[in-house]
Amino acid sequence: MKKYLINIGLVIGIGLVTLRLLVGDSDIISILDDFTRLSIRWTAIGFVCIALYWGFETIIQHTLVEKMHKGNGLWNAFKVVMSGHFFNAITPFASGGQPMQAFIMMKQGVPLGTSASVLLSKFIIYQITLTIYSLVVLILQLNFFVVKVKGIIYLSLIGFCVNLAVVIVLIMAAFMKERTMRMGIWFVNLLHKMHMIKDAYPLKKKLVNQVQLFNENIGEMKKNKRLLLRVCILTIGQLTAYFLIPYAVYRAFGLKGAEVFVIISAAAFIVMFSAFVPIPGGSGVAEGSFFLLFQLFFPQAILPTAVLCWRIITFYVPLCLGGIITALPNQKNRKIKMKVPTGI
């Protein structure tokens, strides 16, 4: 618990320092005054968008669990989603979300194997959908941003390549099971020889189990094409709701003229930049990326306030709400019945 409190303090501290650097000589009073002039309607739309983001993921979570169990309600799915966001926000590389989600699902009566299967299925679909979404954005909007923002092409390509690398690893695990295992074991042995890990056997055993579980999930997904398509559509809706938040902030300041898809593209670039930064919540990088890209749309005088407003909606509110919901009790299951042991 102490470690998590330190991480929360680190996240808030980095965010405040970054905001201070971005604000520069701006008066705090003037920033607060900018907040009082925000459109209530568009600010509310921003919060509706983040609620839709959680809602789409909750439906995805519930849909996948219901495929194997009957009786695990929407509240339990929502709690799993929000606990994931909370622990992703306070751990490096967003590494703490899935283990905590698996733990909470077990507390809700979902076996560990099934929990791992559901979470892995969500990750596969999310990562592939995000990469395709990002590719579309790169193709359609990169020229616009390259002309306007110096050096963005390098950041964009790095972010996209990292996402693409994850997808390539997933594809390899799906279609080249034995080769993936051999490569993974070779890498673990290398780390052991370099004295970076003490005992290689448990890690190799975990690697083999994960690749096998992954293959089982891929096989089940192929059998459930309708379910796969439904979850992909829901994931597109989830991403779009998140990427629309900066547009709601833009309109909340009474600004007009920028096209919706251009702002959605800028928001997608920010996710590409900050998704794999080894700082809890991508703090610092997210704010800096927003400042870099959205100076094209916001007047310089209100840009710090816009950064803070966007970060409150997309990060600090989910962080606080996720922490509260994680602490709340699970809903009693209506007699859970297992349908299949693994897969979706």
C-alpha cells in the first residue's frame, strides 16, 4: 500500500511540475478565471465522453465474462474496469492494472484461468484496434501535423512502431507458437547469463503457459467471429469517445473552426506518444504532448488551462473515481454458472 501511495504522490507531483513549466509566467488567478468561463454544456460533454469510454469497456468486460459465466453483473464488470484504470495510472508502463483486475475477478467468483483469458482477449483486441486506428490517423493526417509541428514525425513513428511491435509479437504468438516459445526462452536465458534474473525456470514456465493460453484464446476468437466483431466495434467506440474529449474542451472555451477529425487525430497521436512511457500515468509526457499538438488549436493564453482541463477529465477524475470504486464491495453474483473453462 505504501508503494502505491508513493506512486500516487509521484503522479501528482510530476503533473504539477509539468503544469508549472507549461504555465510559465501565467497567473494562477487568471487560470482559475478561465475555468469559470468554460461552457457548462461542452464541459459536461467532455465528462460524458469519459463516461462513454468507461461504459464501452464495461460492456466489453461484461460481454466476455458472460460468454463463460452467467450471473456476473454490470457493476462487477464496471468495478474491474475502473480498478484497472486506477492501477494502470499509478504503476510504470501501466503494468499493475491487469493483475489487480484478475485478483478482483477472482474475488467475484471468476476462476483465475478464465480471468486471464478474458483480460488477454481484451488486450489483444484493444491493441490491434488501436494500431489500425493509429495507422488510419497517420495516413490521413500526418502531413498536416508534419507541416505544423517540427519533429512530430519522429515521435509519431516511434509511438506507432512500439504499438506495431506489440501487434507483431501477438501475431507471432498466434501463428508461430513454437518459434515464439524458443525466442522467449532464448531471451530469458540471455537475461539469466547477464545476471539480470536469478532463477530462469519460473519465468520460462510462465512464458510457455502464457503462449499456450494465448493460442487457446486465438482459437476461441476464430470460432466466435460475431463476438469478435462486436467487441472490435465497441473498442472503436471506446477509443473515439476518448479522442473526442479534447474537442469538447476546445468547444468549452468557445472556440470554433477546427475540424473534429483533426482534433481526434491529435488525441490519437498523444496516446501513441505516451502509452509506453515508463512513468505512472504517462505523467509529464501526456501534458507535454497535448501542449505540443494543441497549440495549433488553442490561443497561447488559455493553452495551460486547456491542458489542465483535459488532464482532469482524462486522468485525475478516473484516478480518484477508480480508487473509490476499487474500495467498494463487489455485487453478489446471481449464481454464477461456468460455460467453458477458457477462451471467449
